[in-house]
Amino acid sequence: MTTATFTGKAEQPTRGAQASYLTAEGFTLRSWLLTKDHKRIAILYTISITLFFFVGGAAATLIRFNLVTPPGLFQPDTYNRLFTMHGIVMVWFFLIPSIPTTMGNFLIPLMIGAKDLAFPRLNLLSWYLFVIAGVLGLVAIFAGGVDTGWTFYTPFSTMYSNGYVVLALAAVFVSGFSSILTGLNFIVSIHRLRAPGLTWYRLPVFCWSNYATALILVLATPILAITLALVAVERLLKVGIFDPALGGDPLLFQHLFWFYSHPAVYIMILPGFGVISEIVPCFARKPLFGYKFVVWSSIAIAGIGFFVWAHHMFVAGISLYAGLVFSLLSYIIAVPSAIKVFNWTATLHKGWISFDAPMLYALGFIGLFTIGGLTGLFVANLAFDVHATDTYFVVAHFHYIMVGGMVSAYFGGLHYWWPKITGRLYPEWWARIAAILIFFGFNLTFFPQFILGYLGMQRRYASYPPEFQIWNVLSSAGASILAVGYALPLFYLGWSLWRGKKAGPNPWAATGLEWRTPSPPPPHNFDVTPTVTRPPYQYRPDPEPQDV
Amino acid sequence: MEGKVSFLPATASAYAGEMNWLFAGLIATSVFILLLVFGLMIVFCVRYRKGSGADRGDRMKKTWRVEVAWTAATFVLFMGLYAWGANLYIELHRPPLDATDIHVVGKQWMWKVEHPGGQKEIDALHVPVGRPVRLVLSSEDVIHDFAIPAFRIRQDAVPGRYETLWFTPTEVGDYRLFCAEFCGTDHARMGGTVTVMEPGDFQRWLDEQGSTESLAQEGAALFRQFGCSGCHGAASTVHAPPLEGLFGRPVPLASGETAMADDRYIRDSILMPRAQVAAGYPPIMPSFAGQIGEDELLKIVAYIKSLGTKERPAR
Ligand SMILES: [Cu+2]
Ligand SMILES: [Cu+2]
């Protein structure tokens, strides 16, 4: 083909025994714990967040187990600790770090043709902070738990909760610094370290999305840190900030908390958009439809995302006018999300589509994200939200986005770049089975929750009226399928590490600089700094790699 | 209220009826978009699967026209949905003037309800069908939320302030009532029943409760007990504003602003007298925060409200 993309000397994967990042620094634990290689740090992160995913997942399993019968199987206090633990672990120790710290860390330098991130030492520090935060969180859990919900609403959290609130706050507080450092590293790297010829509009959407995410991480996380610190101050020193009995204002807490936590929703989904925008063109063998619109919609989401926070407070006692404004802005931010879905769909048009596991996850993502997004229109609707907020309708809505969306994207990306990361191919059929199980298990788990919520089942209920049982049982049944779906990759991906076929540098015949270096990549990524001469995603239907 | 599998909640108020239409509208929009997106995805995936012979020539080149078209279409559609919901929400914030006020106090983990006639109930609310009711919500400890799915309404009960919620029940029956804001151990059990009755039955029910004094009468006693009358009473020598004719009128403040004397204003005047000082009076009123419980407070407020209809004496 005549589609030479890079003028840099192409790496030949077959050439002699060049050490990869996995082997070059040696095999000792020390070489891993003191590494400054972004790829190794990404692996450290992957191991850590996988651990937390299963801790949070175990809590979710117990939650669904409890809700099989209306009176509940656990004591209310136990149940309250379970959903709090599930929320805190999944939000701060899985979803927020998920794609950025693993694939983002691994791929951004590769995608921009750099040797590493701008600040390798900060990158390692960020992982250590994450580990410290995680340990604090686990101590809080195992010392007796926290019963505030992940939202730490005051004055309950400051004056009434009898859990290990301050310890949990400290865990989240420290994890925030890890987020900020990662964000900072991405922003600087993408600005400063792009290879020659890699202009902003030639940047893969994955980099753009992580860039937008990094902006939010850097701008929003400090607000969370301050807010949580104030909660700790009120709880420990009885200084009136949020508790009206001490002269504080409980709504102030909600404003501050959601000022971080709404943008945090986009921290959790934007990187997923990035992954999907890489996978869909590759398996449709077509350039991404409307590249600039996809890119700018991410930036728009990151920006407008800061101005919708009070849509979590429509019944909390904000004024009528505040409600009107925040609902309007929430509808406006739904537009760029819709644009993305349309663009991915249009990318399929007149393509040469194949259905390998990453593509199955990507299609699943689009489907589930669309449902999540559409139900977002319901809860952004003032009158509807008055009925639905704090019910399972909201629970279902955000699980469609966070789990159906983000976790599908995470798995899609993991499979797509697995050959690059490990140098091995995963077993395709097992991966497809897992993808399909996850899709159906997910829908069975969460679709009934929409019905439950609309019927009036409230969130965070350890027990519930008997007329809601049937939907809860369906949901729990779905959860067991989902659990199998999530556990499967652990086995077959693990197996592939030793037994998987050697991948070669570019098993998907994909464009993008990360595929222009051996799998697994050498410690410094590229022997010769690549030069970029074309926009991304110049796919042709031909199954041969086109960029040689 | 129990038994059989249900897909939709009961519709027991006029507002809930309007909400059903909104719900239908949202569902219709979603189904339309879902069919469009999923339909196209499935058609493309089948037609343009690798190895199929479908024609791929003449691909779309200029994309911005398409982009602008679908962006504009979604925007217009979304604004329509927004306006529809906003309209109903405004209605929720405009209680009719003839609504009966019922006080509801949340505390871990029960709802205490006090009718204007002094009748009290716990975890239950009896209301007459066809008459507007306005709930005045407060909390003694943490944030709770008073939710009645059959009416499609809810409102947080926030400590330190009054929130209101109104509805006009249209169907006689028993409906569930929940606490919808997580409030600790027995959050899930903090609920009960809303009973909508024929007006005649409701009157009989009120009478059976055998309350001796109305809320306002109990409030009058507390007004003396806490020493309010020492300053605000007719015989007082202290320069304090008379509370007759106060409720529902604008109050000029020392700061130059004007406040509306509603439930919240009266409550704040008692708990935080320094926050809004009435013009022309010295700020000598002591704060009663921490001394008067929510139950007592709402009685005193009811008493001051009952004075609202009286003539304002010149003093
Ligand atoms: Cu939000
Ligand atoms: Cu409660």
C-alpha cells in the first residue's frame, strides 16, 4: 500500500533479542518498586486497581445477596457499611484511576512518540500515594467500616455517624493527590513531548480524552480535598461548618461535594470515550467519523461539566431558579455526549467490520452508554428528578454510565492493547464469551433497577417492601452472571501471559504510534523518534498493516 | 399497595397524573433515539461486516453538515424536554393559598406529623381527598427526605430550616411513604403510610384523635413559658415588635432589605435573631437555638402564624 505514515525507521519485531520493558530492568521486586518507566508504573497500577475492583465487587455481591429478600439478610448497620465500602472503593480506587493510570500511563507516551511521561518520578510518587490511600481505605474498612455512603453527607458524617469516617476521608484525601499528579503529568506530556509532526489535530482521540480528563483532575480534585478536610475538622474539633446545630450549613457541603463529584463523573467516562474512539475505527477499518467534533465534544464536556453540579440537589432545598438553571445546563451537556454516539455509529457506515473481543466491548459500550445517557435526560429533568432522585432509577442510570460504559471501555481497551502490553495474544473465543456474558449480565442486573426506582424503591435501603422483591431477585440473578463475566478475564488473560501466542508489533493492523514499536515495547519506547505526517485513523479495508 | 407484580407506581394526585404524561414523553423520545441508534448500528454491522459484498463506494466526505444537523436536532429536542419538566417543577414551587399546613418533623428514625388541630401521628399521614395540603418539613438531627411515590413528589427535610412540599390527593387509598435520604442505621425502616380519605371520614378521624388543644394553642402556652411574651406581649415595656399581623407580610429590616415573614423567617428570627433584625428595634432578642426543640418550635410558629390574621396594634 502507498500509505506510508511514518518516516522514522520502522522497528522490526523479528530482530534479535532486544530487551523489553518487562525484562530490561530485571525481575526483582526492587526493580519494579523503584521503576520510573511509565509502562511498569502502569502495570503496578493495573495490579492495584484490579485488587480494588474485586474488593468493591465483593461488596457489590454481598449487597445483591442481601437484597434477595425484602427484610434483608444482614443487619442494617452491616449493609450500610457494605454499600459505603462499595461506593468509596469503586469510585476512588477503581473508576477514577482506571483508564488514565493504566492505559493512559502506558499508552500516552507511546501514542505521542515520547520516551516517557514528562515527570517519571512524579508518576511513581503518584502510585505510592495511591497505595497509601488504598491502605488507609482498607484499614478503615477492616477496622469496622464507614456508614456514610460515598457521598459523606453532613451533618450525618460529621456528627452522627459512628464509623471510621476520618480514616476514610483521609484515604480519599490522599488519593486525590495521586489524581492531581497524574493529571499534571498528562497535561505537560501532551503539551511538550509530542513527536515531530504530531500536531494537535493528529493526536489520537485517546490522548485528547485523557487530556480533558487531566484538566478536570487538576482543577476539581483540590475542591474535594478541601471539602473533605472541612468535614474532618467539623467531626474532630466540633467547629460549625456544615452542621446547623453549630451554626453551619449542610447545603454548603453538598454544593462543594458535587462541585467535585459531578466533574468526577466525567473523569470516569471521558477516558472511556477515548478507548472507544480508538477501537471502533480499527475494527471498522475506517477513519473516525467527525474527528474534530469528537475531540471538541470531550473538551466541551470537561468545561460545561463544572457548571451542572446542583442537579444532584433538586430536592435538597435549593431555590427554584437554581433548579431551572442547573437543569438547563444539564440538558446542554447531554448534547456533546449524543454527538459522540452519532459519530461512532456513523464510523460503522460503509466499513469492513470485524467482531473481535475489543469491538464487542466497544459496541456494548455504545449500547449501554446510550441507555445511560438517555436516562440521564430523565434525571436531568426537574420534575422527573423530584420523583426519581435517591431511588434505584438513579442507581441504574449511573451504573449504566460507570459500569456499563466505563468498565466495558476498560475491558475493551485492556483486550485491545493486551498484545502491546504483554506481547501475547489473549484467547479470542474466551474473550468474546466474557464480553457477551458481561453485556447480558449487566442488563439483567441493572435494567430492573430502573423499574424499581420508578416504582419507588429508595437507595441505600437494607430492607424494602415486599412488592419490590421480584425486580430485586432479577437484579441479583443478573449480578451473578455479571460476576462470572468479570472473573473470566482474570483466568484467560492470566493464562495468556505464559501460553498466549506471541503477538508481534501490530496484531490488529492498527494505525497509531504505539503499534510502531515491538510488543512489549523496549524501555525507551522507540529507538528512533518517529515522525508523523498524517492524521490518525487512516484505515484502509486491506487487512495488511498499512503504515509500513 | 402490596402483592402483585407492578411496573408502574399508583397515580394518586393531580400532579402525578401530569407526571405520567411527562414520563410517557421521555420514554417516547428515548425509544425513538434508541431505535435510531441501535437500528443503524445493527444494520451497519450486518451490511458492512467484513467480507460482505455490500457497496462501499461514495462514502460521506463533508461531515460537518451532518454534524451540525444532528447537533441542532438533539439540542431542540432536549430543550423541549427541559421546558416540559421545568414547567411542572415551577408548579411544585407554587402551593395554592388555601392549602392546609401540616407540620412534619423527621428524626432518626421516624416521622412525626402534627396537624393544625393538634392531632399527632407517627410514621403516618392522614389527608382528605381533593384538598390541597402543604407539608412544612423540618428535621431534628440529620437530613431526611419525605417521599411519596404515588404523588411523584419528595423533599429533603433539612435540619436548621423549613422546607415545604404540597399536593392535592385525588384517589382514596393507602400509599407508601419513605425516607429517601440516607440517615443512618434504620434509614430503610423510616417510612410509613399516607392515607387519603373522604373528607367526611377524615373529619371523623381527626375527631377521634381526641386532641385537646390545637397547635396554635399549645404554641401560645410555650410563648409564655419561654418568656417571649415578656418582650412581645401587649403589656411589655421592652421595645420589641408586636407579632400580631406579622405573618405573610413584608418586614423592613435594619439592613435596609425587606424580608417576607413566612415560616422560615419566623423560625430564623427565633433561632438566629441577629441574622435579620427588624428595622427600628434594638437587636436585644436572645437566640433560642438549642433551647427549643423542633416540636416546640413548630407550635410557636403555628401560634405566631395564627396571630397573622389579627390587626397590628400600634405601639
Ligand atoms: Cu452530576
Ligand atoms: Cu431518614
